[in-house]
Amino acid sequence: MENSRDILRLLEIMAALRTPDTGCPWDLEQDFASIAPYTIEEAYEVADAIARGDLVDLKDELGDLLLQVVYHARIAEEKQAFDFGSVVEAINAKMIRRHPHVFGSRSDRSAEAIKARWAEIKAEEKAMRRAARGESADQPVEPSGLLSDVPLALPGLTRAVKLQSKASTVGCDWNDPGAVLAKIREETEEIEAALAEGDSVGARAEIGDLLFAIANLARHLDGDPESAIRQTNAKFESRFAFIEAELARQDRTPAQATLAEMDALWDAAKLREKQGG
């Protein structure tokens, strides 16, 4: 495999798709905003292939994700903003800049030194971005808080963890998972209270607080709530498929079964999992 030639071929394909008159009508209609949802979707497809341990799918999904990068770079090139080469150059420079303990002359490789240098590098990068936008060094900067650079487009649970992690750097955090668990219990009690009062709007708001607290517990346990819910989703699908299969043997569907029957089959599915079936 010749990497440089393969990449060049992919860039040529995208250029052909985006060429007026002879390109693909659908591809020609797209812009950054219309393609962005596909970019996010492809990133999830990559994560899904990894979670399933399917390396065949992972190869394909990584290709789809790479295509998204090429697509955005092509649109930017058409706007004379930057091109794919600029994207590669920028990430190469960033990786070298952010790892002076690997690519530079710094000999201190302690976690404390690396963390301190990382903060310095991030500040330098912000200044570089301001310069790239044509903003002078003495130009007033709009006030920005500690959490201002956490992207809004992130999935809710992922963004919750990033917000919590940022806040923890200044001591706004619980000291142990037990305290977070107590907060979860408190949030469930508030949901119960809202339901008892017939306040469905309030209950929905409290559910948000509960999810935020659960994400925090996952963080304290060095877990990823998005991965956790994906695993649970897969488990639910597997168990429900078992219920459907068992009922199909009786020439029935879940709609024709009672909740008690489905609950019993659910327990059978759980037992089957424990036994490695």
C-alpha cells in the first residue's frame, strides 16, 4: 500500500464529486452545516465497531470518517480558506507542540511537569488562533469562563463529564463516589416528590439533574457514561430478541404475551447470559 498515493486518489475523488456540472448533484449541494451530522454519525459508527470488537467494520468506518475530513477540507478549499494539506500540517504541528517530552528537548517526563506544560501550550494555542483570525494581542478578549470551551455539540452525557472534569480542576467536585451516590438518591427523591405533586414538568427537569449526577458517578469510577449506556442498549436488544425468539416458538409475538410472561423470559435471558449462552 502506498499511503500518499491512496490519499491523493481520495482527494481526487472528492474533487470530482464536487466539480460543477460533472460532479454528483447531491454532493454539490452540501456545505459544512449539512455534512456535520454525517460526521458525528460516522464517529459513532467507529465507536460502535470498536465496542463490538469488529475490526472488519472498524476499517470501513474509519474510512467513512476519513471521508468526512476530506469532505470538509474540500469545501474549505473551495472557499479558499484551507485545504486537506493544511489540516494534516496543523495536526502534525499540534501533536509535536503538545508533546515536548517526546519530540523536544525537555527531560522532565513527570506527570506534574507534563500537566503544567500542557496548560502553557493550550494558552499559547489560544493566542495563535487569535492571531490567525487577525486579532491583535492587545485587542480586548470577550470574557470567558472555565467551562466556555466545552463544545455545545457534544452528546449530553459526554458534555456533562467534560463540564464536571473542568470544574474539578478548581476544586468544585465531590471527594468520593459515595457522595455522588448520595446525590443520585437525592435526585430520585426529588423526582418522586414532583410525581406525587403531579408536576410532570418539574419531574422532567429533575430527570436531567439525575442524569447529570449519574454521569458524574461514572466519571468518579473512571467510566464513560456514553459507553455504559451503549452497552446497556446492546444488552436490552439481546434480551428482547431472546423474548421474541422464545415467543415465536409458541407462534406468538410480544404483543400477545402478558407483562408477567415477558418478565419471566427476561429473567431467563439474564440467566442465559450468566451461563455464557
